[in-house]
Amino acid sequence: MKLYTNVQSRGNTILPLLIELGIEPEVELVQIDYAYMQEAEYLKINPMGKVPCLIDDDSVISETPAIFAYLADKYIDRGFAPALDDPKRGEYLKWLFFCHGPLTELMDIKSLNVSTEQIEARRRSLSMGTEQAVYDFIKQGLSQAKPYLLGDKISAADLYLAYWLVFAISFKIIPYLDEFKPFIQLIQQRDSVKDVQWFQAV
């Protein structure tokens, strides 16, 4: 497998997962700069001109949560994804899609300094609804964690949610709410992120 990434990109979300799955030696990391992403050679791989992008034989997998889901399923014996017939599979997918949908949308909108009034006026057309709705969704999910989102075992969804929360908090896009702290501190104890300085800094 080959993973196209950039040290300042969302590709960083994949690296702890590779460690957790124990597959670092099986994945070749290809660091590319942003200028190359817009060149014809790379656009043949991913017309979006974005990273991360995973190549596995003839399959091209872009979109970060798709890569998370693909790798967790490919190595499902490692225990980071529920089986297809496990009822928890739905909740697992819910969190992956939530992070890539409403949470990412909130982060993008806040980064663009869109006003609360504008968000409220367009709430019906936004996947996130409102900023408070996103926080309420996360707080409810974390209040039910035991201690992870799906119970007593960590999944790829936990890693993905924690990464985005820490990223958004680090850049002061969202507040570090008290309800987030136990979950983030739990993930910070994982060996896969113990040397990730910015992840440990919040």
C-alpha cells in the first residue's frame, strides 16, 4: 500500500491508525507538497488534488474517513472496527460520518468567520444545523462512552473523533469544553499519539 500525504495535511490523522493496527511497515508514505497536488500526474490519482490518498493494488481510496474505514475493515482482526453484523457497526459509521460532515463543516465555517446570525439563517441547509447542536451531539455521545464511543474497546472512530477535537481546540476553532476532557485525555494515553506534540499540548 502507498499513502500520499503531507506533513501539514489531514494525512496526519492516518498515522496513529497505522500504528494502532500494527501495519506501518506495510504502508509506504509518499510525502508530496501542495504544488505537486495540482499537477497532472497527481490529479490522475485524485482529481480533487487533495491528500491523504491511499493506493492498495488497483484501488484508490481518498477521503479520510473512507481510508479509516477501509483500513480498519481490511485488518478487522485487529479489533478497530465492529463486524458487519454487529449492531455497533451503525454507531461506528455514525461517528466517522459525523466527523467528516457536521464537525468538519462547523470547523470550516468558523475558520471563515461566518457569523452566528448567518449560520442561524441557513441552519436548515447546513448538515451541522447550529454550532450548539454539534457540541450537544458530541457531549451526549461522550457522556455515554464506556469509556470509548462503542464501549470498553477502542475503535477507529475514537481515534478520528479525538484527532478532530484536538485539532479544532489547538487552533481555537472550538472551545475545550469540560465534557471533552476525559475522552481526549484517555486517547492521549495511547502509545500511537504519545510522541505527537501538538496532540499532547491541549
